[in-house]
Amino acid sequence: MTPMKEDLACGILAGGLGTRLGGREKAMFRIHGRPLLEYMLRRLVPAFKTVVLSTNRPDRYAWTGLPCVADRLAARCPLSGLHRVLEAIREPRALVIACDMPGVSLSLASRLARVEADVALPVSPSGDEPLHAVYSKACVPLIERAVAEGRLKMTDFLSEARVVRVEIDPAAWTEGPVPPFFNLNTPADVRFFESVTNNSQNLS
């Protein structure tokens, strides 16, 4: 596996609850008996010098051996997680990925890392994909201002940032059994992912 650029870290937003999955933490949802996060880390940790987990429950993730950073902003939302990841890293930029996106594409991360911008934002046929994007530390004050004003969506600060949108055909960047922007939101999503990773051997 080719490592990412030295100036690119990786941040995983691990705080999401699956409201349609019984309210359980998505990162810890079991796929063939293993946490979903474990599947993602097997791909991400060898590729990045720095991988940071955004979580307000670091005790739950001690098994990863990775730095866990809790939200510093009062709002509990993915935007606060993004903010904390960017504060925590030493590198100027990070690929930021949601913990329920097991199709994370390293080749797409590398493509986005070549973009000179505050935010390199992939755009799929479904629209903007802010949970599989590259962000620079220049976004930190912009996020703080957005949260202070009650603008809490992941895209609410983008109008103030230097954003380059990159049109993406998900099929062209798929590296495993599911495309890069596939996420696990429902029991049907879980069943599908288990069916295409039909045993624990396929989760390596």
C-alpha cells in the first residue's frame, strides 16, 4: 500500500449513533463479529502517518491505540468533530471520513490531496460528499464562527472557505466491495455489507 503524502493526516468521526440501528455507536457496530471501525482501520492506519479518532467516549476506543480527541465546541455534531480533528493534527490537512463509510477510497484521498484549497470536496451524483473530503487547518476559525452562529451542518461554513469541488464517479474510485460514499444507516445497509463481505476473511 502506497502511503499518503506526508502533509496529509486522517481523521475519523467516530461519534455517530445509528438511530435506525437501535441507537448503537456506528463505529462499534459488529460486522461478522468485528467492529466496523476495525475494518476501516486495517486500510487507513498503514496508509497515514497520523490517524486521529474524534469521539467523546475515548475509553470505548482504547483498543485502537490511536489518539482520541473529544469535542471542544459545545455543539455535539459532526462539524465539532471535524473542528477537533483539525485542531489536533500537526499536518496542515486531513482526510476526514465518517466511521460508517467502509468504502473509503485511498486513491480518491490521494487525488483530493493534490488540490490546493481549504476544502477539497468530492461531488458524487448525489451531491456534495463532506464526510469523505480533505480539509485544511485554515477551516478551524471558520467552523468556530459557524458553530457560534448556530450553523451546524457540515457544509455550513463552506461559503467562507476556499473550496474546490471535484466531480467524482464513485465506480471509478471503488477499491473494495462497496463504493467510497456508501454508508451504513439502516439494517438493510448492514445486511448488504455483510453479504458482500461474506466472512471475516474478507474484512482484512
